[in-house]
Amino acid sequence: MKWTLLCWFLFVPFLVKAQEATDDGKIMLTVILRYDESKTLDEIDDHLAKTGFIKNFPPEGVEIVSYYIVMGVGHVITLKLPPDKLREVNVAFEKGVWSAFRTEFYPTYDYVPIFNELKRNAPSPQPQAETTTTPARPTPSPTPTPKRTRHRSS
């Protein structure tokens, strides 16, 4: 119970701030388009041109926040959109990139304002007190106990 309350008081303020960052009611979505390594780059580019993805993306009312090419992975696109445009975005990817990429979708939020505030309010690190340790003394090994022999009386 204590842990639940602790987590509640520690993390809820940050979640509220994260929601305030998108006060305009829009959501953010990060899309990873993983390369199909069985296709050449020319084949992928031809597919995107043939399907009209390059010309028609993003749908009206959807903003591209960032668009990166990650070597060995593919395209990483972050979008900002009203929730009611989610289906339109999904259909655009289905019609435009399927068979050229494998798609992954992740809900996203902008953490930079939160991080900057945390950094601004973070306490200064305290120097650690140096502890002097005495070298460990070698422990003496036990003296072997001689074996006792029993003599039998005949």
C-alpha cells in the first residue's frame, strides 16, 4: 500500500504535465517502418512512388513532428494528430508502405519540457564522503590436526 501511494504521488504530477504539453487535444504517434531486407532500396522507393505514399502522406490535419532514417532499421516518423485522424493515418500506412516495410506504432509524448523542469529543480549532487579502509589482514590458515591412530590390543 505504501508503495502504491508513493508511486501515485511521484508519478501522477509528471503524467499531468505530459498531458498539458498536448493541451490542443492532439496525440502523438511514433511509427517505425522497418526495412524489408529482401528488397533493394530502389524497389522500396519504387513501391512508395507507385502507391502514392510520398505524395499523399501525411493525411490532411496530421503534422510530421520528426522524420528520421535510422541506418539498419528504417524510417522513424513521429506524428501529431487529432485522435479522430488515427484511422486515416493507419489506412495511409496500410495502402502506402505495406510489403515494403514492417510497421510498428507507439503512442508518444514530448518529454523534453518535463526533463528540463526536472533538471532545473533537481538538487545538487552531494559529494560522497571518502571512506578509508584498512587493508584486510590475512587470516591464518588453521593448523592441521594430526591423525590419531588406534592401537588394538591383542
